[in-house]
Amino acid sequence: MKAKITVTPKKAVLDPQGKAVQNALEQMGYKGLRGVHVGKYLEIEVEGDRETVKAQLEEACRKLLSNPVIEDFHLVLE
Amino acid sequence: MNFAVLQFPASNCDQDAIHVLKNVLGHSARLVWHKDQSLGAVDGVIVPGGFSYGDYLRTGAIARFSPIMQAVQQFAANGGLVLGICNGFQILCEAGLLPGALIRNRSLQFRCENVFLKPGSSHTPFTRSIPEGALLRIPIAHGEGCFYADDATLDQIEREDRVLFRYVDAQGNRSEESNPNGSVRNIAGICNTARNVGGMMPHPERASEPILGMADGRWIFESILAELAERQKSRAA
């Protein structure tokens, strides 16, 4: 199965990259942008019992793949 | 005193730290490879700057799981002195030895320049020998040096007098202009609650002798040495 993980900066954390992208989009004429947040996307191919895999990956997200001080993560198993 | 200076793939200024400790200050220092399991018999550990593991994922994120960092965790838990400089600061935050995190500079630019630092607390092993009222002129060189922690953590750091340095202007005033990376409350360095682990973004090892144009960084190493000498004395007593 495939795990799809998105990691995004927490709302309270300064995201200068997101801000720079938003400015560029606005300069291009795109209207109504309420916020841009630049994060990371990871795909992990993995075998095993679904529940065990999910628990392991959630732990990996907390320990390595994201930093809970500054980031949130979202994990989807397909 | 004996120092270990860690070396990861893409560490930098590791040799500068060795040079200052050995040739400028006359102590013993050696490089310890990131795959080593043990620090050996050392009095202090320097986690140097650089771009360990290519800064992949996040700065310091992968380095913190290297074998030598397990030894550093143990050394720190036993009260050993550990100073992280630049990438070393990032690694110590990722390892949970220091609170907060270092994120991309507010300007999105890599900043390489000299800054003024105002010591926050004189009651730490990293700042104790700095003359009262002195400002330190020390270089920074980083793209991800914006210190972030939530307000509760910052309040605790300040309440416990654990700010090592703040970015200030030449007159010692804290301002937006003197903050090179957007760090919260202009924080350039902190220590842990137990006060034996410190981290700072500026590079004291690049500014510790007059021939380099700046020697203020030496105060930080002198502070560490004074602390270690006092510890040695109290152990002998």
C-alpha cells in the first residue's frame, strides 16, 4: 500500500515562503487569495498489517517526518 | 580540558572550533565522527555548524538520529556541557535538548554578516565570563536561523533567565532592523532548564582572535572553560 503524507507549517508559525508565493500570485493578477502555505509531500510504499503500518507511520511522522513544534502532518493510507 | 567536536557529513567550522580550543586557548580537542557510538572521556561537546545530511527534510532533523547523538543525549542528561553552534543549535532543538525550532529566515535570504549580540543572562556556563554590559560582534551565516517557539515556551525561557543572546544594534537596542532573520523576541541563543546545554546561531569560533578582525567569540569559550574549571575544583574539594 501507499502512504501519502503532507506536512504543513502550523498557522502560528511565520511562513515566509508561503507569503512570497502569495505575493507572486497576486502580482500575476489572481484575486481572492486568503493565504498560501508551502509544505512537503511524501509518498511511502509499505507492506504489512494496515493498522500496524498506520501506527508506525504516525509515530514516524511525529519523530522524524514532521517537527511538532512548527509543523502539522496529515497521513492517508491507500 | 578535553573537548569533542562532532563531525557530520557537511559539517563546517568544525576545524575552526578545534583550532580555537587547541591553538588559541591551549586545551585539547578532537573531532568525533557522527557514526561513533562514544564521545570518550570529554569535559565538553561542541556541535558545529554546517548543513548536516544536506539539511534534508529539515535542518538537523536527520543528524539528531545519528549514533553519536545518542551519546550526546546521555552526556547532557548527566550534566555535561554541550554547545550547539548554527546547525549545531538546529540539531539540539530537533533532538529535544533545547526547546523551539529554527525555521527559514523571514527574508528568505541566506544571511552572512556580522551582528551585534547582547547577552541575555550572565548566569549560564556559556556567558558567565562576558564583561558586564559588553556587546559581542560575531558573524552569522545561515538561511534557517529564525528561532521560533510558542509564547508559553518563550515566557518560560525568559522567566528562567535562559536567553543567551539577543540580536541588537550597535547601541545595544533591540529592534526589527537588528534582527537578521525574524527570530521571536530577537533571540539568537538559549540554554536548557538545567543550563548545561546551549545553542546559538552566530559563530563564535569564527571570531575568537584579533587576526580575524573580531575576538568577541572568545568570551563564550572562556565562559565554558571557567565553568569547567569551577566544576573540577568543586569535585576535587
